[in-house]
Amino acid sequence: MNRFVSLRAQRGISLTGLIVVIAILAFIGLTLAKVLPTYSEYSSIKQAIQTAKATGGGVREIQQSFNKAVQVDDITAITAKDLVISKETGETEISFAYEKKIPLFGNVSLLIDYAGTTAANGVVAEKPAAQ
């Protein structure tokens, strides 16, 4: 038996490879750390519009219900005035859409389009153009 192991038989990761892997994992971790709070806020907005729809009433009542959720959940991305409240097929539907720009490093940013609705068909109503 040969007691010496050939250098070619050794396997593993080099120091350079380890540094590259750590850098990639750090970038992914940094990105996730910055994106997750915005997604959490988006989920809170979706829940708030469901709650506002359940309260019923007119546009003003729905906006007031949403404003309460904004205060409780610390939502800063949109306000009640940004909601699109419409009556389609006899039922009140609430929609929203907004962009979130997340700075990553230097002049590199990530732009995410968030949108949601209470409509069963999932189509987000567009905000009417200002006149």
C-alpha cells in the first residue's frame, strides 16, 4: 500500500474560491435584507385593503379603515388617496400599485413594482388620470 497521497487526489475549495462564494452569499444576503421589509409592507397593504373592503361603506369609510391600518402597521409606501376604489359588477373593489426603489450600493438600485387588488379576477384597476 502506498502511504503517500498524491496531490492530484486532493479535493476541496481554494482560498480564492472560498472568497468568491462568501462574496456571492454576502450580496444575496444584503439584497434579501433590503427586499424583505418592502415585501412585508406590501403584504400588510394587501391585508389592509381586504380589511377595508370587509368594513364596507362608501369611499370615505374605506379610506378611513385603510388609514387605521396604515397607522397600526406603519405603512409608508402608499396612503388612502393612492387607492383605486371602484364598483365593478356591483361589488366594491380596491386596487393599488406603486414602485419601490431599493438602493443596493453606489448608484445601483433595485426597482420593484408592487400591485394588488381585492378583485377576484386579479386585475388591478388603473388610477384615473388627473384632470
